[in-house]
Amino acid sequence: MQYMEAGRQVFTVDLLERFAAKGHGVITCMAAGNDVIVLGTSKGWVIRHDFGVGHSSDIDLSAGVGRPGEQSIHSVFVDPGGCHCIATVVGNGGADTFYMHAKWTKPRILNKMKGLVVNAVAWNRQQITEASTREVILGTDNGQLHEFAVDEKDKREKYIKFLFELAELPEAFKDLQMETASTSSGTRYYVMAVTPTRLYSFTGIGLLETVFASYTDRAVHFMELPGDIPNSELHFFIKQRRAVHFAWLSGAGIYHGGLNFGAQHSSPNGDQNFVENKALLDYSKLIEGAGATKPSSLAVSEYHFLLLIGNKVKVVNRISEQIVEELHFDQTSEAASRGILGLCSDASAGLFYTYDQNSIFQVSVNDEGRDMWKVYLDLKLYAAALENCRDPFQRDQVYLEQAEVAFSAKDFVRAASFYAKINYILSFEEITLKFISIGEQDSLRTFLLRKLDNLDKADKCQITMISTWTTELYLDKINRLLLEDDTTTESRSPEYQSIVKEFRAFLSDSKDVLDEATTMKLLESYGRVDELVYFANLKEQYEIVIHHYIQQGEAKKALQVLQKPSVPVDLQYKFAPELIMLDAYETVESWMITKNLNPRKLIPAMMRYSSEPHAKNETHEVIKYLEFCVHRLQNEDPGAHNLLLSLYAKQEDESSLLRFLQCKFGKGRPNGPDFFYDPKYALRLCLKEKRMRACVHIYSMMSMHEEAVALALQVDPELAMAEADKVEDDEDLRKKLWLMVAKHVVEQEKGTKRENIRKAIAFLKETDGLLKIEDILPFFPDFALIDDFKEAICSSLEDYNQQIEKLKEEMNDATHGADNIRNDISALAQRYTVIERDEECGVCRRKILTAGGDHQVRGYSSVGPMAPFYVFPCGHAFHAQCLIAHVTRCTDRTQAELILELQKQLTLLGNEPKENVNGGLTRNETITSMISPVDKIRSQLDDAVASECPFCGDLMIQEISLPFILPEEALQFSSWEIKPQNMVGQKSLSING
């Protein structure tokens, strides 16, 4: 695959710096990090270019080695942040290693590394900072690993420690990489190092020194790939500060794979291996001819290898292992002879660099993953292809490729699943026709089901159409299975049972999108009654469901449907007649647990059930339900009560009917009746059914006592006597009823005359004296001898004599009482009291016995020149006018109006001419008739104002609750208010001492 052919070049080359060495020789090595490039030259200079700030600096390291002759920079390394730099200077058989910080002006020589050529450096990317390098591993030319650390503020290294040395096959370490991860036990280190022929892996928890010390007792895990290579390199690709895959430029090829530092795969030697999906890219795929030049340098991007081969950089797709681009460089004629020297990468900036002896070239990456979906698709790595798709059209192509492969392999169900995910590049009709043309109904159904899963909910019309089509395909499949299987319903094949179960699940999931009428018509046309009922239940078409269960005789299932909260209560009433005839017990039990059920609307069903004959000992379910309504639910509906009464009346045993009639269902309810049935209907029914005791009770309840007693005498005289005794507030009626009973007793006796008389006299004793012998004598025949009644007549005469004597005593007592009253009246007329000369009126405080010109009261007679007055036994005295005014003011409104009205009447009568009130009276007239109207009114006025002393009676007690200041006294109260004096008009008086 050539990106260039599509006109979309991913990697582009730009000249970054033409004369980067600044005249300090030629470039020998280069490193980059965070837009910082560090160069080493052939004359011992290190040049630092900071492209982020546009600044460059150079340092002559040859001056600090102290050796004669020309010194060259062998290697240079910079950390990912571009702050820390390590360089090795070689010359005249010696080597020195320097450390430099971006803020330092002078380098620091690492004395412990003197004489050792450093080929590789591994930085601790997770923990390194600008101020501290943390742990750094150095790989030397003699196969040793050293650890060192520097803190910028100390201006010198903290330590340099020896870690490890290759003993089995001493070779130079060519490259190093390190990764760390935090665990609960501490920091875990992952270190990879390469020599010309081997890739070593080290891992462990703790200090680096401890990790490498552990390899003295165990073998080092390594991969050996022999072969000649100009420069063995190891690179990690860093994504979000974590290495995700690696590549080793070895003599045999590019050995690469994924890195999973969380995995713990045990290697054969017991070590922990963190490399996954390893592969070797043979150079033969990249280089034509047996003697062709192998790559001299390598850089790794997310999906590609950049291989420096001669003066070109070939870009190889890591997944397809195909060369996709070739990069060419604009070199000077002088540099072109030596070619491109090397590659390096800046992981922080996402850039790559190449260099020759004078110039630096920048290799930029432009969205290298945009065509990776096609690479994975060509390799049939469909999951990875989908993961790298950028738009729906790309995904459709992946799905189409998968579908075509499955279709070609006749895996039609799998193909249908992939076809259903295609939305743009292939129409719905084309896909369905592919399956229809080969008769793959099952695969077509699968396609439609998967298509429903992928459709947007807004496409309601398309969803409904596809769902309906799927329903028909399900029904067709079920019918085909039925035709192939002749067994009974209970022993159908597992495939049939599975498809029916699947179809029901589909109906349940699609109930909201399927057209109700169309779906039911389909189910009915295919004869799938069970599924029709199931779908009707889903759509809450409960009437269809219940009707089906009733037809099947499954009353219990129908009642279970009716018990659902979403079922309208009207369906209870609609199907009640059929259900109670089908299973009365279950129906009544269901009614009794159903809330808000109106028994009146169930009466037709109950009457239909009651009209059918029942076994003698069978429990009458309607009676049970009505008793539940009447007693438990306290239902007051007359229809329910009348129906229950009618059912009781039809029973042979009258006890239940009598208990029902005697119950007072409305007792305790204000303004409510004692019963709710119609008594007239009950009476007619009981007479029709000849329930005489019940009729007696109803007559009595309707206060038709004569009819009750008359009917009771036909049933049981004892019942008649009990009914007669119920009347308590009407003595005459009670006597009349007892006479009816007595007449019946006398007329019905069949014994001898004397015995009949004895029984009649015994009956008189039961009436508690209400009837006498003379009351029942007319009931005996005229020829009966009086001797037979002698004892009873004598007893009656003695009773009358006692009553006469008692009346005489009462008359004597009344006469004596009248005499006493007359004497009391006479004594009252002579009663008097003594008033002192200076006695004052309790209201006006004037003397009582003074002339009364201002205290005359109309209707009262004055005593000489004195005004009328009242004197109370307690000693208080009041002028009549003062007392009336005081009581009127202090009493309640009604009493005050009465007093004023009486005064008004006295005034009017006082203006009429006086007549001789005694002139027309006879001696026999009563005292009351001798009293004049004026005296009557004055007596009433006296009772109203002078029934008790206003200072000692209830009137004074009532005044306790009155306020001290009445509302009408507010003006007077305000006049007593103390107001502040006006200080302005006052004069100050000085006191002279």
C-alpha cells in the first residue's frame, strides 16, 4: 500500500538547519527531546538548539578532558524534557563522560565513568523532573550497566553505582530503555538493553541496585538474534507518557512487539516477561538483492518504522510490513558523499530528525493513523479495522467485507449480522434480495432483527414495517416446523419450542412499534391463538384475553388477568355472569379481594347464578359474597341488601333470615336508617315464601303492631305476647294488643270451663296488671257462671278500693297544701322591713327616704313625698328608677329589651282611665282574675329587675369578666392620659446659693 499513490503523504521532510555544527567540525551524533536538539561534533563540541525559545548554545568539552590531540563526541543523550544532557568524548585512547544541565554554563565530568565509553542511556521518564534526573542507567562499550543521579541544585552527581556486567557473552551495550510502574509493594522497574546480537530484559521491585543484584542468582532473560548490523538500536514508542510497543534493530531483522507492564507472563527461566505479540520483520521484505545494505538507524512511530538505508529513509507500516513511503533529503554536495548519518526522535513533540555531517532535517507526521483501517482490513483484522475507522463509510466497508466473506462461506446467519450494520454503501433492498434469491428465510429474519437493533428510534415508519415483516417470517418458520413435525403439542421438537419462545420475546420487545390491528390479523390468519392472546395481553387488550380463557374454561386464568391493576373495572362487571357460572368459588374469592368493586353492578350475574339449582349442602357463593359486602364492607346499597334477603327467604332454615332482619346495619350512624333493604318488598317476599316469623318481625319494625300480633297468633301465642309487650309509649294500644292475645287465648282453649277460666286468670297475671278481669269477661260465653270468677272479681274489687283510698289521701293532701299557700300569701302581705333615715341608694348614693321628685317611676305608687324604692333581704336598697337603669345596663341584651318593653307597657296602661277592677267580679272568681293588667306587668317587671340583689347575685358575678373600661368610655379614658409638657415655654429658675 503506497500512501503516495493516494496523494496523501503522511511523512514530510523539511530542512531545519543547514549549518548546525557552527564550524566546530562535522556532526557525529544527535539527540532530541521537547523541541531541544543536542549535537555532538568531531572537534569535541556540544551544540544545543532550543527551537521552543529560538535559542542555541555551544560548549567545548575537549577542553575539559586534559588529553592532547583531537577529541570527538562519541555519543550524546538528552532526556524527554530537554533539560538533562549526557555526552561522551573520545580521543587518543581515552574517554570521558560529562553531564550538563540546561541552566548550567559549565559541564560536570563524571569521574567514576572515566575511560568508559557510554553507548546508551535509559531515563526514568515517569519520575524525572527539571531539578532531578532521578535514576539514570548508563550502558557502556565494555558490557557494563551503571546507575547515576544528579540534582541540579547540587551542581554535581549524587552517586554513580555499578549495576551489572555481561559475563556469559561480553558485548557492548548499544541501547537502553527503562519503564517504571508504581505498585503496592514499591516501584517496579522494567529495563530492556540490546547488544549487537541480544535483547536483554530485567525487571523487579525495589531499588535499581537491588533489582540487578537479584540477577546474580538467576539467569537473565534475553532474545538472541545473530547477524551483522551497523548499529543495534532499541526504541520505545511513547503514548501518553507510557511505552506501548518496542522495536529492536537487530542483524536478523526488526524484532518488535507490544509492551504490557501490567501483565505477568512467566518466562521459561522463571522471570516476568512483559512483551506481547512479538514479531520479526525480515529485511528481505524490505531490501532487494542479497548484498543490499541493511538499515543503519531506526525510528518508531505509532504505526510505522522509519529505516535509514543509505541516503534514504524508508517508511514501513508496522502492521502490514510494507514500504509505504520513501523520504529524500536535500543535502549539500559535500555531505551527500557521506550520506545521512542517523535518525533520532522527539517523543514529547512527536517529531523525527535525520542529520548528515552539516544539516538537520525534520520529519513531520501528518495523521499517520488515517488509513490504518484499510491496512487492518487488507489483513482481515476486522476488529482493529473498525477501531481505526474515522467515519460511517469506512465502517460500512469493513462490515461489507466481513459480510461478503461470510456469505461466500455460506455462513448466511453471520453474514446477515454484518449486513445489518451497513447503513450507506449498500441499500436495504439489495441486501434483502440477496437472501430472498437464495431462499434463506432464517438468515433474512436474522438480518431484519439486527437491522432493528441498529435503526434510530426516530425511524418509526421503517421500524414498524421491518417489525411486521419479521413477524410474518417468524410465523412462516413456525408453520414450516409444524408441517415437518407430526407429534403432539406436548412433544414438539426443541427447535419448534425455541422458535416459539424467541417469537414471543420478539413480540414483547416490539409491542410498542408493531401495528396492533395488522399484527393481530397476521396471528389470526396463521391460527396462532396462543400468540394472539399473548400479544393482546402485551397490548393490554384484556377483553380478548379474558374471552379466550373463558372459552377454554380456564376461569382462574381469566380472573388473574382481571386482578391486574391496569385492567378496567368495567371488565369485572362485563364478564361476571360467565365467570360465576364457570367457577363460582374462584369468582367470588376474586371479587372479595378486588378493591372498589360495586356490588350493585354484579347483581345481574349473582341473580343468574342464584336462579340455577344448587345441592342442599352446597355453599351458596352469592350469599357468601353478599354477607361479605354487608358485614365486612358495610355496604349500604339497597339492591345488595334486598338480594341477600331474597336468598335468605328461599332457604328452608328461617334462622339466617331472622338474624339478617334483626341486624341494625345503620346503627350508630347519624341520621341514618337502621336497615337498608325495602321493608315492603321484604314483607311481600316473606309472605310469598310463607316466612311468617319474618313477617311478624317486619310488621313490628314498620310499627304495624296489630298486624304483627294478629299474624303472630297464627304462628305462636308466645311470639304474639312478645310483640304486644314491645309497645311501651302507647298504653291504649298496648292494652288493645293484649286484649287481642287474651281473646285468642280464651277462644282457643279446649279444656273444661273451670280449667279455661283458671288459664285465663293466669294469663291476666302475665299482663302485669294491664288487663283486669272485667276486660276479658266479654270474651267468655254468656252462660258462664259467676262463681267461676269469684276470686278474680274479689281481687279486682279490692284493687279498686285501694285506688279509691289512695285518691282520697291525695285529695286531702291537696286541700291541706292549698290552705298553707293561702296562709303564706297573707303572711307575705304583712311582711315589712325597717329603713334608717340616712339609708342611701346603692346606685345614686342619695337618701332613700328623701322627696322623690326626680325618682318617680311611671306605674309605681309613691309613698307620700318619697319615690318608690326596693329593699332586699341583704340590706341593700335602691330607688326603683336607679335599680331599673342599673339592671338594664348590666344585664344581657335580651333581658334588657324585656325590661324596656315592660316599662313601655306600664307607660301605656298608666295613660288609660282607671276602672273599678273589682266591680264585675263574683265571689267564686279566682284571685288571679282579680289582679289588674297593670299589676300583672308590674309583677313581671319586679321579677325581671328585683329577683335578686344586683350587688349580691349573679349579675355582680358576671361583671367580673367585663373590662374595667368599656368601649363607650374610650373618650373619657383618653382624657386621663398623661401627656409630656411643652418644655419650650418653660422658664428655668436659678437657685442662688
